[in-house]
Amino acid sequence: MADIESTTNSRIKGLVRLRKRRERDSTGLFLVEGERELESALLGHEVLDLYVCEDLLTDHGARVYRTIVEGGAVPITSVTPPVLEKISLRGNPSGFVAVLRQWEAPLSGIPTDEALVLVVESIEKPGNLGGMIRSANAAGASVVVADATTDLFNSNVIRASMGTLFTTPVAVASTTETLAWLDENEITVFATTPAATKAHSEVELTQPCALVVGSESTGLTDVWFGREQILIPMTGTIDSLNASVSAGIVLFEAVRQRRNK
């Protein structure tokens, strides 16, 4: 018999409320589901609670679950399939949902030698933000700096990042704080904008640098245009790319230059 069988259980209602950002921010908690995502979370973050339905576990999920059980440190609550489906945001739940506490990564603790920084501004689509974190991880970026408008612990951010949210330094700071930190550490800023006249491949990205990408709808705020501006050349009829794609292109141009240095 499962520990919780009712979808109207008060604990389950509390987990469902964590779907909303307001509840996540007020409690400081968020949910993680998916085998890869939970494996990544376990590498350096404490799992506060795990809700599991063994009937829904995949082979991969069963292996992750055994690792958690053998560790003995995580409180585990068994639930029925309807209860897990109530908690889950996925069409095909992976068999468990974990509760973790949000964390902060202050800029003051980020290494700045040979820094490669990705600054993202006003990225409202969780899929884009997750994709940017994933690209930054793949490129070996020092840190991703997001502003307060981003919903960092949204389940779709975690999913799109393929769990790299848990293994990539990510800081949240205002534009003023970010610029002050970049200037203090002599990190050159390159703002991406279609209005620039210099291509991303024409600037020196082997130096400590920050690549700044804004939202597809509004672009960057004016404060960034006092810094060097770069664009990604395009030959079609469109004048902009998906924000996540843009971030990946400029990040890996930096990787290319640094490998050939």
C-alpha cells in the first residue's frame, strides 16, 4: 500500500502549488522530475523529499531510485499512479518527483581568470533559458548571469537544460550589479544586436569576456549599447534568431577562438 493514495492529500496539494512561480519563490522550493535531471541534481544538491510510484519507473528511473534508497539520506514517500500524475507536469511521468531547495550563486564566488560569461536579459521563455544554460555548460562557460525576470527554477527550464542547471554556475543579478562585477574584474562586454556592424567572429573572444543576449521580442536594454556590439551575420530574409540559438553560436565562436589560440 502506498503512503499517499489520495490526490486531495494536503501534502500533494502543496506540491501542486509549486507549479506556480509565486509559490516557488515564497517557499524557496521547487520540483525536479526526470531521470537525467535528478541524477544531475544528486551530484551537488540536497534532495529534501522524494515522491515515488514504483509502477511508473523506467529501467533508468529504477537505477536512480536504487541509488537514492541505498544512500539512505532522502525521505521517500510512495504514492499511487494518479497521485504522481497529479504532481507531475509531464504527460508521461518518470515515476518520481523530487523536492529541492532553491540556491543562490553570488557573482563574488565566480572565477574570473580566462572568464567566459554568458549574460541573459529578460529571457521569459523557460525553454530558451534552459537551452542557454545547456549551451553554456557545453562551452565550458564560467557562469550564466540572469536577471530577476527569469524563472530559473521553472520545471521547463530544468528539462530544457537537460539537468545542466545543477552542474553549471548560474547567478541572478541586476544589470547594474552585473556590469559592476564585469568592470571590476576587467571582463570585456560584447552585446549581441542585429544593429551592430561587426560580426561575432571579427572580435577577440580569447580575452576574459561576457557575451550578452537579450529576448527575441525586445532585445537588450539600452545600458548594454555603451559597450562593444556584435551581430551574427545572416543571409536569409530573417534578421534574428532564437535567443538560445544565438547564445550557442557566440559561445562556440569563443570556444573555437580559444582552441586555436
